[in-house]
Amino acid sequence: MSEFDWHGGEITPTTAVDRNYRNTQNVRRFFLRECGPAFKFDRTFMAYLKDGKDKTMGDAAKEWISRNEGA
């Protein structure tokens, strides 16, 4: 299995967050599209992304929205 290209690969909601995950501009564009213009990385969300638990980028977007409802 080849490693996902976090810089240039097509990120969809079903893209698995793997051990090689990187916060890239490509990832930022995905989250802006899925979460809206208020999206921003913070330390706790970045820790969630790298916690080693199975998740997809769609799961991560839902998590960010859940954490930031009403903010």
C-alpha cells in the first residue's frame, strides 16, 4: 500500500487519516470546504488528528464542527 500524498492527493471525506498525516495547504483547503470559512487548526484538534485512532477526513471534519458549534 502506497502512502497518501497529503500535499497533492485528492482528499475526500473517505480519505483515511494515516500515520503519515500532515497539516498541509491541501488539507486546509479540504477543511475549509467541509467546515466553512471559520475553520482553523488549533493544538487540540491537531492532537486529535494525530492520536493514532482510526478515522477518516470526514470524521475529522465532523469532529471540528462538533467542537466549534456556537463558537
